[in-house]
Amino acid sequence: MEPYPISIIQLQRRDPVAWSALLSRLVDPAEVTVTDVTSEPVQIADLGVLGWIKKESSHRVRRYTLTLEGHSDPITFIAKKTNLTEGHVYRLANMHKESLLPPLCFLHSDGEHSWLILEDVPGDITPDRWTPHHVDAVVESLAAFHAATWDISEIADEDHFCNREELLPHFLQGEHMPYTWDELRRQHSVLFEQGPAAVLSEHAIQNAGRLAPALLAAANGLVIMRDLGGWPGVLGESHLAAAADLLDDPVPVLGPLANLPLSILNGSPHPYHWRLTLFDERYLVDWSEAHLGPGVLDLVAFIEHYPLIDNGPTDDKPWGLPSAHPKHPIIRLRELTPLFEETLIDTYQLAMSMRLGSGYPSRAFRAALPAARCLHVLTTWFAYFGSWFADMPDPYTWQRINRMSERELSSSMYFPIAGIRPYLAGVFERFLRAYRNL
């Protein structure tokens, strides 16, 4: 007998017959009857300033609760509207034992309107409650996943895909290799209005591959920050000069990374995309920005995002400041010391070596760390400044803003800056050290 066809429309409309058919494929015994289905939106965790960068609301998430005939306890699933990239990741990654993805129950592929239905994974241990043991476990899990998809371009899979690189974008290579200056100007004419040509060279564009638009956005942010005279206590002339040098010639950054084997990267593994359960399970729940690249990029992104935790009430925390505006609480930070960072790097290296043995190029990985950090800061923070400060009227207003306290900032139109200055000061000091170690 043919299995009952399942329609994503029927599932979204909470049709008990459709959900019964889905459950019959997932559970044993297959005789399961759903009598009632309810749904509710899932509140995305507040990512602080990263919420403005990542635009989490673009991917709608709902929880479906199913009542079963003959069972007193309901069961729940998570349905998520996403893009084709995340759908591909689930199809690829579920072939490996070391998967960080929640179990997939249903996949509807439709470009940017794709849908996933996943087992509900509770986040019992939130990032603000992580201990060093939890952080080590997260990094070990990230390494295990990278090892499981290690050198993925050489893995053949005749039953599913002939060339996995056609499904997930490469961090560097792509259809535009190399980009041309005229092509970039044509596609991103708005960014050129700020004058990034002063710091972005044609040589950089020709070597940046699919990162060319990201470097253009970084150059745009650099020009804006220079016009503002930098950022007192955060971004000085030495940081701006280092960024300008890398935007003029990114080969010292891209070269060490391009020579490392590829894994499937999450692209945005910051703490609020992790779910840690009381049963010692660890899941990474958002793969919409996934791509192929060296695992060091994911590791550096996680380390740099680690200090940022939720921006809720902070009266009971010594490292936070109470907000004067309830809608815009000040971001809380936790300390990222050089020793703690080095411990995370060692944890990742040891986990990769245990799984890959002599095939893991630990020295090349270590040498690529400064390049990964420089690329992260350029494409995350300098690119962000290009939009964050786009409406800044003049340097005099910027001077006035820098004289405001954190409490005053949190109740003003410039609230994204509240609490972020100490964090960014650390980011750019690490960036400068990495630049000098290239």
C-alpha cells in the first residue's frame, strides 16, 4: 500500500490526517492517530546587537502540539520556514553520525520558501548559565561535526548527490571568480556612493571571489568610520590602517584559509543558536547561512560571539548595567581572556586530532587562526558599520554620542551602541594582534 502523501499546506493548516500520516513514518508502531493539532509562534532568543546583524526574524518558527488518541501526553514539533541552503544541509549532514542538527522529520524544498519540520529540542541550559564544561562540550561537538564532514569535496555519494559543492556555497569560490570592478559596481551601486573605491583595490576584488561584496561592504564601513574620526576607546587609527591594508590586499588573509580542507560550516554558531539539554545533548539549530569552508572560520566566529549574552535585566550581574529604557536594555558581556580563548582552541584541535589522526593539519590550522579572525572582523563588524552609521549626520554628532553614558545611550535612537563599546574594544584589539601575526 502506498504511503499517504503529505502536503506542507495540510501540515500548516493543522490537518490531523496529515500529521497522522507524518507520524506513521516516524514512529513504531506506525498505527498512530492524531486527534488535535495546535500551533504557536516560537520566540527567537534575543541576540543583542547580533539581532540587528543576523536579522533572525526572517525565518519564521512555530511549535506544533499534537494530541494522540489513547495517549495522555501530547508531543511537539518545530516547523521552520527557511531557505534552500538549510534544506541541503539537513539532507547532507544526516548522513553522518556526528550531526549537530535536530532530527529532521519532514523537508519541503521550495527555494527561499522551504520548510523544515524537526523534533522539538528544548534549550534547558541557556548560554548565560554555561560553565566552562559546557563551553568545552560545545567546541568539541563543533569539532566532531567538522571532522565528520572533513574534506567534503572529495566525498562521493552516488545515492544522493554527485557534487556537494553545487548544493552549498563555497566560502570563497563561486560563479564570480574573479569578480570585475565594473561588475561589482553594477551589482552594488548603492555602496559605491560612500566612496569605498578609496580603500578597496581591483586586486582585492579579483582575489576575493564570492567574498567581494562583503569586502565592498567592509570598505564602505571603513570609509564611514574614518570620516567620523574613528571611535574613541574602540577603533583608532592603527585599527583603521590595518583594515585598509587588508582591503587593499586580502591575499594574506584568504591564502591560508583557501589551503585548508573543507567542512560544512554553520556560518553563525554563536551561543544563542545552540540548544544544550539536561541529557547532555547539543544541537545547533540555525543553518540558513551554511557553506563549505575551513572549520577555523566557525571556531573563530563562536569565540568572538561568546562574550555577548542576552540583553535582559542585568541588576544581579556585575558585568552588566541596568537600562534606562525597558525596550532597549543594555547588552551584557562576559569576559573572554586570552587563556580562556587558548583553551577553546586547544579543545578544538585535540578533538579534531582524535578523529582525524595524522590527516589533520594542526600546524596549518594554527597558522590560519589570525587570517580567520581578520576575515571575521572585516566581514562582520566593518561591514556592519556601513549600515549602522549610514545615517550619521556629521562628526560633531558622533562626538556628542561618545560623551553619552551607557544609560543615556540605551534610551536614545542610538541604543544599539549601549553596552557594546567594551566588547568592540576587545574585538578590535584581537583584530590588530591577528593582523600583526599574519
